[in-house]
Amino acid sequence: MADTISIYNFKGGVGKTTTALNLGISWSKSFKVLLIDFDPQCNLSNSIGSNQKSTTVYQYLKKIMHDHDVNPQPEEITPYLHLIRGDLQMTHTESNNQFISFGKTMIDKLLMHFRNDYDFIIMDCPTNFGVLVKSILGASKNILIPAIADNFSLTGVQTLMTYLAAVENESLNILGVFFNMFNGNMNLSAKKYEESKENFGRLILESTVSRSIKVGEANDVGRSIEDYSPDNTAAKDFMKLSDELLAKFHSQTLNPDYIVPELLEKMRD
Ligand SMILES: Nc1ncnc2c1ncn2[C@@H]1O[C@H](COP(=O)(O)OP(=O)(O)OP(=O)(O)O)[C@@H](O)[C@H]1O
Ligand SMILES: [Mg+2]
């Protein structure tokens, strides 16, 4: 039975897709991994995929919605790393009445066809918090939140936790927030990290990922930074993040329902 992980932040450009790609490639060396690209921008598919003709996530959802047989055939990147491609038409899930009424259960029904075949299903989310993201988070066991320290704020976390509470998934495990494109030598980043740790405790992961131009280069050729430039600091950072997450999977549950009141309490102080 697969562990499902959504990678989500309502802020754009924080490294959601980069994280999905790096964790996906890294974990596929020891586990069987499925990547699902839910973002209509299709950055993940364009980076790692090669078969433009493979069935897209939108095509799977349409079949499920019309009760047609689903023949799961994700694109094989390697024998242990598979991809369900994104689709520009995923924007319809926010406006088409059929999708909206299918709503909350839409992604759970999709995952049913894949859960038994993988150890991990990693889902790259779009930024907007709409029907689709609610459905993805509703069907996920875990959420991982990449963020940028410089603009990380109490209000941002509060908004995020309010969103998560709105998903009404009582078993959603918040793996935590990690800072990407982090520069610990910069005063602002270091200060923000310390402040965040003080405010949010174990919600903030120990691992941070440094900013490196090589990360973008690796993305461009559909490789992980670990394979593309193993000695790069960001490669080592992603390995640490991967270890921290693997250790965390079954060890604790941070439920948004109780984080929200905690945060509200802090706001009142
Ligand atoms: N650690 C890093 N160092 C340098 N550049 C990075 C790093 N992580 C991500 N990037 C770059 O930052 C940009 C945004 O990253 P990415 O696309 O992964 O973010 P995203 O949250 O998925 O964005 P979107 O909201 O558009 O989906 C990309 O150009 C990516 O190559
Ligand atoms: Mg993205």
C-alpha cells in the first residue's frame, strides 16, 4: 500500500516541482515510486517525462468520472519510477460542474487504481487552493511544504493551516515545512529560520536546501541534483531532507485541527 505525499504551498516558485522530482528520483533507488503531475503548467512532466502520448491525469480523471474502465499505464521513466503526466486541461477541474460535483472524492478514486502498485505516490500540486488541491490533500496521507525563509511569515503559516483544516482530512500528516533556496550565511535567512523554529517547533524541518544554479540545470534535463552534480551542496541537502522524511513517515502526526488553535493562541499573545 503506497504512502501518499502531496507537495504543496499556496505560494508559487518555492520549489514544489523541484522537490517532487528530487525525492522521486532519490526514493526510486530503493522503492517503487509514482509521480503525479497535477499542475496544469506541467513543469514536472516537461522535465522528467519523455512520452508525450502517455495518458494524462486529466484523461484518467475523465474516464473515472464517466465510469469507464481505467487501464493504469503510467509512463515508465525507469522500472521503479513512473509518471502520470500533467495536462493543461486540468484547469477545467475548477470550473466544470461535473468535476466540481465529483469534487472531494475525485483524487481518492484516481489513487485507488495505483495505491497497491507503489511504495510512494508523490503528488506535485498547483499553487491555487481550489477544488483540485482540496481533493488531492483530502486523499493524501502526508503533506510536505516547501517554503522560502525570507518571506516566510506567521500569517502565511496561519493561512496554510486554515486551508489544511478546510480539507477535513483527519488523518493528514504534516511532514513539515522545509526551507528551500536557503542561504544560512545570510542574516535574514538565518534569523527567519530561528524565528520559525521558535514559533512553530517541529512543524519546521531540520533540513534546508541551499540555493544553487545547478538545481535549475538538473531540472532542465530531468535529473536529480544528486545525479547531476553529486558534490553540490544542494545535492547533499536533498539527501538529508530525504533521510529526515523517511524517518518521519510513521513517527508522528501533526494534525491541522490542533495547529490552528495553537497558532491563534500565539497571535493573541
Ligand atoms: N534549491 C534551489 N536552488 C536554485 N534554484 C532552485 C532551487 N529550487 C528550485 N529552484 C528553481 O526555482 C524555480 C521554481 O522552482 P519550482 O518550479 O520547483 O517551484 P514551484 O513551487 O513548483 O513553482 P510553481 O508555483 O510555478 O509550480 C525553478 O526555476 C527552479 O529551477
Ligand atoms: Mg511547480
